Amino acid sequence: MALWYERWRTTASDGSAAEVEVHLNLWRHIGKRSLESNFLDVGLLLSNTYEIGRIHLFLPTQVTKDSVRDLSKQLCDDTLLSAVFNDVIKVGNVYEHGGYATTRRATHYLTFHSATPGQDFVLTDVRERGDNLGTSLEFSSEFCRKLHEPGEHYVRLRFDLDESGAKDFSIKREGWGDFITSSVLSEEFTELRFNEVRNLPFKIAQRMGGGDAHAFNVTSAHCFLIRDTSFELVASHASMHKMRRMEENLWSGYLPPSLPQSDLRKMIVYHWRSTSGAGSSGIESFVALARFRRLREPIIWYVAGIVLLGGLGSGFEGFLANCFANQGSWMNGDAWAFLVLACILVVLLSIPWGFRRCHRLIGIARQERRRE
């Protein structure tokens, strides 16, 4: 992801850059019957906005007009605002253009602005060699004029992610397990990169480095990953700032219908943050990487497999007993059948051990070659 702006003046009045606090909320929900609900909420808390002429936001996924929505109406609630900003916030005056003011301790806090696609910002696909590498959002100069009012301003948008869009942020690793097991392990790697120039498309990096582009002073960046409790956090890029369970009844008016309210009690919020020091020029870039593991127990298929193997073994044992019944040997047919089945079982159990042993020997040989 990337964020920058253009000035409406040739030079800034005091030479200071516009400031922004970035809020990134990535919701990843896997429900029953493979029902998935994935979306990304992007919140921008803007200050020192007098010089902003246009704002540009790049997302590394394809966004359509129907998949983006403004969240100012959902946030127009005292209880919800207080939960989002972890403070006592109240809704104040509501403006004609759809925005509204908020207060904290009887003083002005933030001015919320509604942003409509096609009216307040336009979407442009970013392509290179025919491949879609993402979407660029450009907020119009008319919208940015609303930000010139004194005080701090806030904008929050939601981007619905389909299966392809979810893969732009999360990579799955197929299930795996031991040779004989009643459970399957699967992993996911979720990553959010903000203002990492090395990973941006060339067109976006070129625009960010142009003469009309100016970097925000990013005072802080907050990344929230919301996952189901069935996923266990195994590792992350840095220590978490906070971790909590999702409140069940608090977010009913904020979340889309595709996410069942009954599942909220089963979700965990992971919070990472990065803040700039006093007097610095802000955070240049931010990366959030988390590795999740999920343990699935397909007990129904496991029991069915045991019954099937038992039936096949019983039938195979009867077949062998009949084959050796009239051989005139000192052992009867059942004994021969048991001996053959025992040999087959030993061979099957030794196969995984043999693979692990060979893999270990190959690893030792490679280490010796490197030492030589």
C-alpha cells in the first residue's frame, strides 16, 4: 500500500508536511461451509491539512466501485466511536455534505467526512504488461477543500475482498499432517506493507517520486488483524501492542451481513503499532507480517477411514486364509494370513521412517559439502 498527496499551492506556507495517522483493519473470517468474509478497512486521521490539494492511495488488489464503501454512517454512534478510539467520543453537529463533528471532553475532537466513489474519489487500475497490480484512489480537489477547515479530520473506507483479493494479503499453505493422524494442520501468512517502495509497481513508485508528490508525515501506523479463534498465532514480525477478544454486541452496526454476529465471540483482534519519535519526519514505512496455524480435526472422515480399513483388512484376511487353507502346512490358513498382514503392516510403518531417515542423511551430506 502507498499514500501521498499533492499541494494546491506551489510552496507550503510554513514548509511543514501534512500529517496522518493510519489505521489498517484486515478482517479474515472463515465460517462454516467454506463461507468466507474478507475485507480491509482503511482509516486516515489527517491533521495540518491546509496544503492538501489531492490525496492518492494505492492498494495492491483490484477494487471496483461496488466493492468500496464509506463507513462514516456506520461510525456515527457514540458507543461505537468510543470503542474505535478507546475514549469517550460523542457525535456533534451533522453537516449537509454528510460529515459530522465529534467532541471529546466537551471540546472538538475530529471532523468525519463521507467519501463516495465516483464523486469524491476515482478508481484507476494499475497495470503493467497486461497484469493488474492494484488500484489507485485519487481524492478530488473538491473533497480535499473540506479538509482545509481547522482541526483534525477523519476518513474511513471499507474494501470488500473476494477470493482473489484475499490472496493479495494472505497466502495459504495446504493442510499437512503425520502418516497416521486424526488432525490436519494448515497455515496462513498474512502481510500488510505500507509505503514500502521496493514492493510498489514502477508506475506508483514513479508517481510518488514526482515533483508534484509529497510524502505525509506519518505520525503512527496501527494494524489490526481480526481472525477466528480456530487460528493460532505462531509468529509475527514484532511483538504485539495488544490482543483482545472481539466484543459480541458492540460491532453489530459496523460489520457487514456476510459476517454472522454469532461468530464475533469466536474472533480475536491482534494489534501492532509503530509510532514516530518527537521531532522526527514520521514513519517512512510499516510492515506487519503474521503466521497463523489452524488445527482441523476431520473426525468423521477419520472414523469412516478406520471402518473402511477394518472392513478391507477383514476381507483380505479371509481371502488369504482361504488361499493357505489347503496347503498342507504345519500352520493353518488363519496363521498364514496373520503373518502376511503383519509383514505388510511393518513395511507400511517403515516407509515414513525411511523417508525421514533419507531426508536427514541428505541434509547432513549438504552441510558437509558446504563446510568443504
